[in-house]
Amino acid sequence: MDFSTLLRPAFACSCGQTHQCQTRAIHIGKGALEEIPQFLAGCSRVLVVSDANTKDACGERVVTLLRGAGFAVREACFEQRTPVEPDERAVAFLQSQIGPEIEAVVGVGGGVINDLTKLLSFQHGIFSLYVCTAPSMDGIATNTSVLTQRGLKFTVATQAPRFIVADLDVLCNAPLRLIRAGIGDVLGKYSALSDWRIAHLVTGEALCENVWHLVEEALQVCVKNIDGCMRREKEAIGRLFESLALIGVAAAYVRVSRPGSGAEHLLGHFFEIYGQVHNRPFLSHGENVGYCSLIVEALRNRLAHEDPSRFAYRFDKAAWEADIRRLFPPLAEEIFRMQNAADTYANRCAAMIAAWQQIQPILLRTPGVQAIGALLRRAGFDCSEFLDLYGEALIRDGIRHCNDLKVKHTLFQLLADTGLLAEYATQIEL
């Protein structure tokens, strides 16, 4: 894919917004690591950020290349094999490693390393170069970072990497679970795109048709290459990475995560946050998104065939607060403040009934449970893995309460506004 037509200065779009992408080049190919020094021309002192796994994958090679090209390199490596959490401690560690002499930050890793280096470069007024070690996530070119703050997931404004490098040899050697995670993240766009269109209709949230179709195009490219990706074919892995990068560019255009993130992400974040709070294992983000997209599709399909005469305002605040305290004891008060300020559970049922004839056709546009399930199976997803890890009770809790962890209009808000959320959470077949 030629990204040059997309990586351009600010331009006026027919949607009425001005779009731009801060990334100047996305370089994908065999031997792409060798090109890193030329992208950093004009700098002499850089900070390379990695973790123990990504240092092994190609981080040491990147450092060797840079030092061989005459750069003064400082390394900031998270010395752990377990996933790095982008929380206050991780940010503090990187802040302790950077100094005023550093002219650029090079992140070597997956989504968390990218998010942290985007934040670090933004805070220090320098640029970043991102070296991708696995095609596992779609936030590659966004100008936002997903961080854990006070125990909750927040999307914060940062800046996109100026340069993105993906070496096909490195990507193809990534753990298969991470390749699968990238596919799962892209397949979640069926849900995200549906939610974006409904939010535009119901709340007036801005929607750009051009960006919407860019993401849809990336989704279809991924679907066509699933089988090749699972065989680690270079061309297919390259196409997957292009899809992930394109979605990031699309999100950068509208300056929010909306094009790539909907109800499936909220539910995925529920299991990640619950795991952190209770010290329980959880799947990678992309794997969670893949499984959750199937659950969300089942909920969407049922709602699409619902009789609006059944819609009724149902919200028991005392029961809701008790559930939040049970699920997230240290975060409960923060959740209450956030959702009360947003007036999330006001009675909007009449508005849902009035808009139902416009909402229903949007719900019916997605492929359906069988089609999405078949795509996930091609990518190696096995629903028994998800059910065995989290258990039926927690999954039903997630359906009821993932909407509480962020203020964002998705299918879960729609279910809350129609009064059917608790019923669907209880009755959905897992």
C-alpha cells in the first residue's frame, strides 16, 4: 500500500473537518530495520525504549544499528517478560530515563511501548520513531495513547510517531498469539463502525464518511489475508500490518479512537481492568477484542430484532453501586464520579423509541454471529479458551458493567437506554 497520499499536511475534508496525520513515513518491508538511521538524520542522541521480549525480538539490533551509524544511544528497557502496564509507574520510569539532551525517542515493541513513547515524546517536545515487533494492534499511527490512570483506562491526546518502521522478518517471527491479536483487533471494527454510526445518529457525534470507509477497507483487506497470516506468509502479514496502520491513520484524522473502538473494546477493557484489580490473568488486548466482538454481535443481533414496545427505563442506582464496589473496590468512587458527571443513566428511553426506525437498519448491517465466528475460527480463536479463563459469571458481569468504565456511546449504552442491558446479560448464550 502506498501511504504517501494519506500521510499529508492538514486538508479540508468534505465532512467539514480538517484532517491531518503527524506521521511522515510508514516503511514496511524485508530488511526495513536497516533504514532506521536515515529516518533519524539530523539527530545525534536518542532514547530507545523496549521491554525484555521486544529487546530480544529486534531491540538489540536497533541499538547496534544506531550506534554503528554514530548515534549516542541511551536504553530504557522494562526488564520484564510479562506485559508492561502503561500506568503511572511506567510513565515515571521513562521520565527518569530521558534527559534534555535526548532529541528523539525510538520505541521498539507493541501497543504499550508505542503508547508510552508517544506520550514521552509529546511531553518533551521531540519526535518519536516506532519500530513494530508484532502486527498486534491498530493504534500505530494515532495521536492518542491508551493509559491506565488511577486504575482505569483513559485515551489521552499525545502525538503520532513521526516515522513507523516494520520489518517483515520481525513481524513474521512474532508469537502467533500476537498475530492472532492483530486480526482480532481488526475484526472488532465490524462492531466499532456500527457503534460510530449509531452514536452519530443518537448523540450527534461527528462522523466522517471518508474515514469510515477507510476503516472498512482495512477490515476487508484483513479478512482476505487471515489464512495467509496464520501460515506466517510475508505478503499476508504485510497486508495485516497495512490494515492496522491504515486504521491508525484514520483515527488520527478525526483525533479520537472512535473509528477503531466501540462496544467490543469496552468489554475487552473490562476483563483487563478486572484482572489488574484482582491480580487475575487476562488475554492480550487484541485477543479480548476478538472474542468480545462475537459477544457484542450476539447482543446486537438480538437488539436488531427487538420490539421497541418492550423498551422501558430500568435503573436501580443502589444495586448498580453495590455491583461496582464488588467488582472494582479501589476504583468505585472514581467510577461513580465519572458516570454521575456524564449523567450516563438518565431516562433516554423515549428518545430510543422515537429513533428506533433509524437505529434498527444500522444494527442489521453487521455480518452476524455465524459469519464473525467463522472468521475468528480461521484466526485460531477458540471460545472455550475465553470461557474457561473468565468464567460465565464474570462475562455476564462484564456485559452489565463494562459501560461503567468509560464514557462512550456504544451498543452497551444503547442497551442501557432501552432498559434491556441486565436482561440480555443474564440470557445471552455463552
